[in-house]
Amino acid sequence: FSKLTGQKIHSNESPRTVLQHIFFWARVIFSLCVLSFAFAVTLKALFDGKTTMWDGVPEAVSVIIFFVLMCFVGMMEGMQIALFAVLKMP
């Protein structure tokens, strides 16, 4: 975002070396691959009905419930981080 806004980033860390850049982007790509694989396997299982969902629930509803619950978990994580940040304020 700093390139879009034109503002410099002020950091106490020294600039990254070439090896650190390579290691950083390798971790990013690896994490993206693992996340994509987990997402594909989960959706494949949901659409194939290979879950412990009740028999009468359609696969599309299972996917919607999955995304609703994932959004809920994400909000709970964000609230936990905000709570600890508020607790550490003077």
C-alpha cells in the first residue's frame, strides 16, 4: 500500500536481503498452495456429500453453512485480537 499512497514505510528493521526476499515469497506461495488445496478438498467433500451433515440437507446448503460458520470464526478471531489490544492500552 505504501507504493500506492507514495508514503515511505518507517521501520526499525534493516532492509531485507535477497535471500530473505526469496524465503519470504517462498513461504507466501507455499501457504497459498496449502490453503488452495485445503479449500478444494473441503468443497469437493461438501459437494459430494461426504460429510456428517443430515441426510435431508442439500449440498449447496452445506456449502452456505460452511461459509457462514467460517465468517463467524473470522469475526471471533478479530474480536479476540481487538479485545487483547484494548486490554493492553494504558
